[in-house]
Amino acid sequence: MSTATTTEVRTGFGAAILLGIGDDDNIACVAEHDAETEDEARRWIEQTLPTTAMPDWVHQRPHGTAGAFLFAIYTEGIRVHDGRGESRWENYPDDAPEHTADLIDGTVRWWPREDTQR
């Protein structure tokens, strides 16, 4: 009996809303979306990030949401499905740029921002 699993690969753009706490900028993935185009990935982030809530466990920490923040990323790549219900995102090509957005005063801001460049 073989234990090998079938791998399905889907290409496109992977977008994710991530949770950071303090200096740790990637504690957990809160939401993710596989998009066919870069524009779709950006639109999903711009619509989803402002309405995404902190996970319940963050509110239950001794200091609540202090030091916790949500941010978003998207990059070109492939979604690889390994076996039943397991998948991972891989940048493709390996050096594909990662686009990052923060939520500042309720507005999605993409990095690098022109006002921070010298």
C-alpha cells in the first residue's frame, strides 16, 4: 500500500492577513486568499484588512491587544496541496517580490510608501 499523496499545484497570487505582536511580525495567519491576478490580490487586501478582527485569543492575553497589529502581504507564487487538507504557499519565482500593507488610522497603506523613501 502506497502512502504517497497527490500534489496539486495552483499558480497565481497569494494574499494573507497576518497577526504580529511586538517585534514578532508574523505570529499567525488570520485570513488568506488565492487570487488569479495581482489586482485581485490587492483588492482583496484593501477590502478585507480594514474589517478583520483580532483573534479572540489575542483579546484574552494579560495585556489584551496591546502591541498586537494586523498587516497584509501578497506575492506571486504557487499553492501546493499535500494530501488531505494540507497546503502551503511558495513564492515563485523564488525571488518574487512580497508586497506589504499596514492599516493606519483605518486606511490601507502599501509599503514602500513614497513618504518614507529618501
